[in-house]
Amino acid sequence: MPSDTHLDAARDLARSEQESVRAKLDAYDEFVARVQDLPVESRSPGQRAAALPAGGAHASGASAGPESACASVRAAFRDTVRPYSVEDLDDDEPLLETIRSELSESIAVALAPTTDAGFTSSLRDAIVAATDSRRAEARAMQAGLADEFDQLAAASTALDPILTWLVDADETPLTDLGFEDLRARHATLDDHRRRCRRLLTDRQAFLDESAKHAGRAGMRHRTLVRYLYADLPVAFPVLSAGVHVEALCADAQRAVRDNLIRRT
């Protein structure tokens, strides 16, 4: 009987995403550390430093000017966060566009080589605050993935024994069973179907909730699941598995019931 529930593939995808989120959090941490190590500017508004070559070379030491510090921020972002923001590393999305999508348009404008802005403490604090916000989102995602792992484990715990029982039971033809054995098998299948329906009800309730970390609400679990399992042939593998196993039990129960009727 067909027994592929896609739960193993779902678990692999969830684990891969969890590793990606963990790496992105590490990248955020490194980016913020590099930003906080840069000297800030205290020049008066309107004072302009000498322009740097396009892209900005990484400058170090106390003599680094305000524009070289902004270039260093861009370089730090490129080296740390950007690989986890652009899905395809061969993508030609401009660096400042990636900064805009990750941190904000105002920060991207302030960091642009053509902008008459220095690396002030206000700009540094804005960059750190924006990064902290993205870190909170990533941690909420991490919490949602941990919850999803628990859900996948619960689904396997509920469904795997039923599938094993069905395979074992299928080895004995119904014609070899007596009336009482048929009644017992019918009752067992009834219990299996109830467990499947309970799993489906619990899963639906879970999908309507939101992932949270430290009291901060993240994306709804339904949205996370749609994103996480986009490459699977089924959009909701736990629901699909529950329906699949319940249908197998229903088919087996109908066959048992037909045999019971013929023997009355």
C-alpha cells in the first residue's frame, strides 16, 4: 500500500531552513560588531569629505573619514548579511537595493557613495536598530521552525505506528479471520481514524497561530509552512499525511465491514 507521507522530506526542508536562519543570525551579529567598531563622525552639517572610488575601499584606523566609514559599512553588509538576503548569489541586485530591503530606504540613501552624509552616531544607531529588528524577526522564524519540528515529530509519532499496523494487518487475508477477529480489527481501525482526525484538528489550529519569540509575534504558521514546503508536491505535508492515513484506514475498515456483513 502507498505509504509515502512526505514527512521525512518536510523534516529535511525544515532542518535546512533552520541552519540557514542560524547562519543569518550569525551574519547579523558579525555585521553589527563591525559597524560598532567604526569611528563615527562629528563634523558639522554640510561639510563634505573627499569622495572615494566607486564601491568604497575598506579603511581602518582613526584617520578613516566619514565616507570611508560608510564604505566600510557597505563592505561589511556585503560580506555578512547580503549572502543570506539574496537567494541567488549570482543575482545582479545592486548592493544598496539589498541594504534598502534589509535595513530601510533611508539607511540605504545615507550609505550611498553619492549622498552628502557622514557616518554619525545617529546613522550608526539607526543601522544597529534596524538590524536588531531583523534579528528579532529571524529569531521568531527560528522559534516557528522549532515549533514545526515538534509538529512533524508529533505527526510521525501518531501516524507511523498506524502505517506499520496496516502493513502488518495486510499480510493476513480477511478471509482467514474469524468473526470476533474481524470485529476487533474494525474497532482498531475506528481508533486509528479517530487519532488521524485528532491530528488534523490540532494541526489546523496550529496553522492559524503565529510564531512568537520573546513575546514578539512573527509570521503565521500557515504562511511559514507554505514558504517552507514550496518545493514539495503537497503544500501542507502534515495535513496531507493525516488525510492519507485516515483514507487508508477507511478503505481497510470498509473491507472489514463487508466481510462482517457477509458473515451475519
